Amino acid sequence: MAQLIRDNFPHKRVYTDNRNTKECLNFLYKLNNNKIKPDKNDYKNSLVITLEATRKDFVDSKHWKLAKEVIKIDNHVQGENYADYEWKEPTSYNAVCEMVVDLAMNSSLQVSSKTATYLLAGIIRVDKEFIKSEVGSLRGIEGVKIALLAREDKKWGIITIAIRSVDIPIDKVAKKYQGGGHELAAGGKLDNWDQLDDLINDLEEVIEENEK
């Protein structure tokens, strides 16, 4: 949500005041160029937007109550009414990021590649049916050249990856990560989440080489 606001209202000061506790989402934190945490004074006369914070104690901030107004966006049935404005959709969405996507599309907002990455990660994290679906469908999104899905299988202790491409060969990259496959559809596995950054860099290099 924060990046979506930055995309469309660059003159606004936008802060995020949450803590990332999921190791598999560390790569998203690295995408964030604005890591400045708001202080107590920043909250005065501000607008706070909470996502998936069903109750007040779920709001990951010390000073959010100082805000002038609070908007709550949530997709759960039960919860606490603590915001000035609330958008709750307990039956229509599996993930709160799906609500943000609908908001962006229905409002004709600009969605950068960074925002799309954040929203997709939020949907995948929650929606198990989406995870099971064919990652190749992501190739249908305008501007997407290579689609990557990484999923941790805790039962077997491995991180599996699926890579799909529109027209750029990616099988050699997959082989580097204990996998292989077809030229435009391949897979593999990672030993740990730290390798995900290396994989993304390798794919970005392939894209850059293809554009030369």
C-alpha cells in the first residue's frame, strides 16, 4: 500500500512502521529504498492505513493513535472496530493484498513493478490455491518477461522454484540451481532463502543480455 501511494502521490511523505518477521520476505525489504521509520511527531495530523490488523493490538506501531484519521483494510470476519473508516471484505478475498489490487485497478491508479512485486508476494503468502496454480499464467501480465515462484516445503526441508519466460531462455539459470527443464519453462531448488537474491540477480542479467 505504501509503495502504491508513492507511485501515485510522489509529493506525499509516506512511511511504513511495521517489522518483517518472515525470513522468506527479506528480499522485499531490500526493495524498499525508504527505510526511514516515522517518529512520534510524524504521526500528528497524519493518515494511518492498517492492513490485516484485525484488532488494535495487531497494529504494528507505537504511535498510530496520534494520527488524525485511521483507515482499516481487512479481509477477516471477526475483528475490532477501531478505525475512522473501515473496509472489510471477509468473504470476497483470500488475501488483503487482493483488496489493494482491486482498489488500484478500479481507481485507475499507476502500479509500478515494485508495487506489483509487493502485492504479488502478499497474495502468494496467503493464498494456497494461488501457490498451487500454474506460475506460467504470470507471463500474461503486461511487461512481465520472466516469472519466478519460490516456495518452501518444510516437510522435505527444501525451497522449490518455478521459472517461466515469455521468450528469454532460462533453462541454463535453472541448471545452476539444481534443476533444469525447457528453454522457457524450468525449475530447481534453493538450499536457503539467501540464494533467492542470487537467483533474481542471475535472471536480471539474462534479461539485460537479451535486451542488448
